Amino acid sequence: MWDRRNLGSGGAGSPIHKFEGHKAAVLCVQWSPDKASVFGSSAEDGFLNVWDHEKVGKKKTNSPAGLFFQHAGHRCTVPICN
């Protein structure tokens, strides 16, 4: 995740956090229309992850930083974008 306000010349910058929770290529990312800090990601691993970047840095055992919810009931890819 990058903060666009802190990009250098040419649009390059350092990420503020790397969200790691999929074991295959991510197919889609979609921001929540209701809460600005929440987004979902789907991947070829069949997982749908819901992330909250406000939770990054807060201790939570047994899950990646920022992971709010993970749905793992699918055996096929999970596309969530139109």
C-alpha cells in the first residue's frame, strides 16, 4: 500500500505496508464504500480477504497484519470485481 501524498518525482515511493495473506496471484482489490480503511482482495488461491489498514501495527496472533476476515470456502478462483 502506498500513500499517494508521499510519492516522489515520477510517481515512485516506498510502500507504507505490504499486505500478505494470499498464497497465489491476487486477482482483484476493491475498497469498501462504507469505511475508508477497509478493502477486500481475492486471489487464485480461492480466498477472499477483508483487510483494515487501521489495524496494521496492532497485535493479533495467528493472522497477517491488518487481516480483518478471511473467507476460505471456495475451491475455485474468487473474482470480486466487475
